[in-house]
Amino acid sequence: MRPPDRVVAALRDLPSPVCAYVYDRQALRDRADAVRAALPFATLLYAVKANGHPDVVRTLAAACDGVEVASGGELLLAQAAGARRIVFGGPAKTDAELAAALAAGAQVNIESGQELRRLDRLAREAGVVASACVRVNRATAALPGSHAMTGAPTPFGVEESQLGEVLALPHDQVTVTGFHLHAVSNNLDGPAHARFLADALDWSVRAAARHGIHLRTVNAGGGFGVDYLSDATIDLAAVGAGVTVPAGVELIVEPGRLLAADAGWYAAEVVDLKQAHGRRFAVVRGGTHHFRLPAAWGYSHPSTVLSRAAWPYPWERPRWNDQTVDVAGELCTPRDILARDQPVTDLAIGDVLVFGRAGAYGWDISHHEFLRHPPPSFIVV
């Protein structure tokens, strides 16, 4: 997938060795508009964990109905971005984070009975009534995807069989408006996601009636997928087909990857070409300390060669034609690999490899401080 001209232009004039992320505001807005058009019945929140760059958060806070955060640091980002609405999720919230959520007027996704009791106490001390959903780890897995959150032993939410005893705990200062049912990461099956949304609504109606809750909110989380080995993306039209939201109920979706992935590009200059034990390596200024996702998920991330003419040395420029290479980073570990067996028609030292779909779970999940290399540049177009 070749980067658009505006991304190429942003990279052309960078000093060597190039190492940069480029984020595209218009691509962020376009994807948010596409999700809104396909799911007009849903409230759209951006999951900040996908990419917390302030310009990305600010752009999507404006393009969406609000944001979902999972830490006190993300809460500060959301407030600085002027988010109109904030939902605070995630396990192991501290008292300080819960208090900050209350002060910000955020809705809280409760992860346990203990967290419900702590939120109730903090709300009483603050003289406010907190709005919350209870996150539920339902009995069965709901969707295909890369990481299952429900129907399995995970630390997320309240096990479905324990929901009644959690809701029976005293919580006079917390109004439970519904349920948070985020189930999976990176699902590419649109019709399956539509069935999940319909089932989440149906289950929530029945669970609310069973436990005496006035149902106002069903938060279905995110999980809308992109394929890193192709340009495939979940079929949003299929996701929205046949979903009916009951009157008086708000359906929330919280995509992160889908909104941000295609708006980001990671660029790393080739600093060496070398062979070892029958394999060819393109060694770049960068690596998994900047873009960890390929190594974390065990796949080879495709890239495009951006040719550069400059060659400052008085010897012949090393170049490979019609070869297959492994793209390795600058870290002192053999696991610093961004891609294996990548075909290149023409690749020289000094050229730049540009990795698409790097706008989500790239820089934000990477181990930046290992070896203390300089960080990449961040360019927003």
C-alpha cells in the first residue's frame, strides 16, 4: 500500500537517517465519518489507547461523540483535547483515577464489586452521584478476533454468573445505567459483529430486567478489525445491518484501531544491507522499540520503498534488485524484526521503508527506552 502524496511529501525533506511517524488528520476524520454513516444508531467514542498522540486525540475527539480512556494519563489527554464526553474503562483503576473520573464527569465502566464499592465511597465523599456501567465477562465467546476478552478466564469485568451479587452491593452514590460488553480485538467479520451487537442489546435488556436496572446504556466496546497483511477492513455496512436499538437505550461503540490505523505511517531509513547464513537483511534506523505490533503479534508487516537519491559516501552505493529481505531494526536482539521474506524490486542503503496501517498500537505499545535510541520524529499532516 503506497502512502498518499501528502505523506510522501512530509518524508521527502527529512534529514538522514529518516525515522518518523506521520499521522494524517483527514484520514482520521474520513474514517470517523465512515463509521458514523454505517452505524447511525450508535454513539461513537474513540478508544485513546490505540494512539494517544495529542493531535490524533484532538482530531478524533472532535470527529466522534467523545472518547474512551483507560488511565489517568489518558483522561488528561481527553480533557486537553476538549472531549465532549468521556468514558473511563480498564482494570485496576486507582482511587486517584476514580476521583479524577468523577471530577471530569466521566462515566465509569466498573470492573468488579470492589471497584463499585470504592467508586461509591469516593462519590459520597465528593458529594456527587456517579454514572456507571458494569463490565461483564459473559459465559460464551462472542466473536472471532485476535484477543478474546469474554467467555474465557481474563481479568476483565465481572463474570456473568457473579453479576447479581455484585449489583446487590450497596451503591447509593452510583447509578448503574447498563453494561459494558467489549468482547474481542480486531474482528474482521462484519456480519458476525452485527450479530454480536444485536445479541448484546438483547442480553442487556434481559439482564437489566432480571436485576432491576433501568437500562439506558449498552456499551459494546470496539473490536472492529483491519488486516495488516492486506488492505482488508471489516465491512462496516455489514456491521450496521439489521441492528435495532431499543427505545430509550443508548448503544455505544468504542473503536480505536479502526479509526486510527490507516491514518498513520511509520518510516525507517535503511542503514545497512547484509547477508548472514543464507538470509538477506535490510537493517533500518528504527525497529520494534518504535513499532512493536509485528513482533508482538508474530506477523510480517508490509512496507513500501521510498527511494532517495542522496548518497554522501565516496564508494559505490550498495543496492539489491529483485531480492527477498528480512527487515531488522537497530536493537541488540534478534527479535527486532519488522518483517521477514519481503520482496523488493530495488532497494539501496539510504532508501526509506514506509509501513502503512501504523496509526494504531504502534508507538503507544512499544518499549521506547530499550537501548535509549533517539525517538522518531512525529509529523502531523
